[in-house]
Amino acid sequence: MRLLLIEDEPDLGQLLHHNLGRSGFAADLAPNLADARAYLSTCQYDLLIVDRRLPDGEGMDLLRELRARSNQVPVIMLTAADAIHDRVAGLGAGADDYIVKPFALEELVARIRAALRRPGAALGMQLTSGNIAFNTQTREVTISGHAASLPRRELSLLESLMRAGGRIVTRDVLEAALYGLEEDRQSNVLESHVSRLRRSLEAAGADATIRVARGIGYRMDPGNAAAGGAG
């Protein structure tokens, strides 16, 4: 899942950005509307977290722009204003949820997952491929009913492959799911994550296999095939 966080308070922005990463999301941080519009022109996001008051305008202006273009990406508004008319205005402009500062980080993550589970949003509850089951709400993976522990980026990689339902997922899409735009990545970092995920799944007895489409990307084969043809 890739998120865009639009927050001008440096300390809060960095704290939220760090914790979103720890919660399994690839997130970009924009401190103002100009940067947010630049990000939105180059990337597709699964959800936006938008501070209402920003140095160069109102977060609701951006929300109205998106809805006017029929962009229905889920949006959670952040605000220091607790007045009912402010919340009503945000929801009326097309926000999916509204959270008042200060708030617990756990509450924000819970609201993000709730918004992503709504009809038409990106986050389904349960994914399966072969004997692998992935609960996207709890981030728990089981293989033949037994819990499997995976690092955060391998979890995001597995989720992207399982969501594709056996279709090829391109390298660009996988890298976007794993990293924010500002994060450094080496040229072979995706291969390293794929290799570690393969080893973890094989060691846990998974009968689904990660296949390489050379020069394009990867796909998840739910069958009980051997590793031949995997790169």
C-alpha cells in the first residue's frame, strides 16, 4: 500500500512517516500543497492523509480538486479544529474520515485500514494463494494454518504479488509498494527482497511459488510446482 502524507509540522510529519513505514505502508511526505500536487502528478496512491491547514492553502482545496476530477482515492483529513461544523465541512467536501489532533498513532493506522477496506478501496480482508493466507487487517500470514513471520518489506512484497492473483506485477509497481520516493534503493534491492521472501516461504512449506518474468517483474504461482523457471 502506498500513501501520501501531507503535513507541514516537521516533527509530527516525520513521526507519522516513520510509524506508517513500521505499520507496513510505503509513504511519501509532502509539507505543502505544491509538493503534494507534484507527488500526485507522478504517483498513484492508495490513500491520502491531508492536514487541513497548510502553509500554501487549505487541504480541503486539494480534496475538492481531486473529487472534481472524479478521483475517489480515500482521504483522511487531519485537523486541530474540533468544531462539528469543521468536521461536517471536511466530510461534505469528500473526505472519507476526519481525525482531530492530538491523536494516537494506533488510531490513525486503524482508520487507514478501515478506509482501505471500504467497497472500491484497495485493502481486502483476506488474500490466499495456494496454502498461504494473508490477513491484510492484522498483517498476519499463515501457511497451512501455521503462523509465518516476515519482515515489513517482504510482507508488502507478498501482499502485492498475492493481490495480483497470478498476474505479473511489474518491477516498478513492486518497488513503489516497497519504498517511498525519497528512500534510497540499490539497483538489485528488489531481487534481494524476492530472494529472501522465496526462502522464507519455502522453509515454511508454502506450495505457492514466486516466478520471474524476465525483464518485466514477478508473479505468484499458487500451484505446487518446483522452482524451475524461477529466477
